[in-house]
Amino acid sequence: MGILLGRKIGMTQAFLEDGELIPVTVIQAGPCRVLELRTKEKNGYQAAILGFEEIPGARSRKPRLGFFKKLQAPVFKFIREFRDADAPAGQDLKVDQFKKGETVTVEGISIGRGWTSVIKKWNFSRGRETHGGNFNRAPGSIGMHTWPARTLPGKKMSGRMGNEQTTLKSVEVVDIIPAENLILLKGPVPGSDQGLLKISTSKFQRKKAA
């Protein structure tokens, strides 16, 4: 199972072998260091902890420095855990562990849109503008009748949109550039430019048509 951390660089276009032009996302992936391996016997679950982007130790807080000192490892800016992953501690992981044409799972924080109305967040329709409608962009009535005389949980209303953990599955690897630690994925992925991403090999590979 391939696992890696990376930063989203941006989007561009790439030509396939048959000449088709497709949108791709460029990700600066790795190199990452496996800091620690969690086991079921010791921790109750299987996971690998990866460090990404090494930084000078003097720029970190003491609790963070103590964590890396205990592992006898350099200080990294980002630390993330990959469940059900198995990799020896101290190993350096690079982008060449992925293959062109395979599918991966990408996790990231979606772009925050701030506080939005029901029209933008839930695709509601606006009210009429004629015959004294006075409805405009209001969400309408949200209350209930005599019973249960309250608004039920989960009601679609205005609220914060975006800035949430988002996972995309079966994202195709268009190309990898090991010399520059770059991986090109088909289509868009969650997050803004320079956002942190978790990339892992999909557990269920998508079957391609013959």
C-alpha cells in the first residue's frame, strides 16, 4: 500500500497517449520519513506515522522537539497518520512508489467558502420577483405543526460551507516525475494551492474496460 504526503501546486493540462487533452492536478509529493509504526499489540490498531517537510529544530516548541527526540528523528513540519499502513520506521518514501495508470485516494481540506445562504450551499431556488412575492433569497418556513412543534435536526439551512475534510477515491495517476517529486492526478483534488494532501493507494482498484 503506497502512502505519501504532499502539497497541491495547482492545475494544468496534459496529453494522453491517444492525444486526448485532460485537466490534471500537480502535487509536490514527498519525500516523507516513516517516523513510527503503530501496531495492534501495542496501540490497538495498525498505522504508520509520516513526517513531511523537514524544518530546523529551533523553530519548534519544546513538546514537539521532545516527540522527535524520542524517535531520534529530524523535526518535520507536518505529521500525519495512515491507518492500516505497514512500513518500517526510518524508511524514506518517495513518489516512485506509485505507478502511472493506477488509482489512489486523496484526502485534504476543502476550500472554505465562508457563511453561505441555502441557495449556494444547498442549491435552493430563489423566490419570484413579481406580484409582491417578497421572497427573494429567504429559505422559507422551517418550523413544524403542532407536533413535533420544533425544527428537526439536519434541516437544510444557511451555514458555513467548505473547510471540511474531503476524500476523493479512485483518482487516476496520469504521470509521475521522480526527479522533481511530482505526481500528476487526473482532475481536481480537494483544497487550495499549497494545501496539504494525503495520498494513498486505493484499496479497491477501479476496473478498466477492455
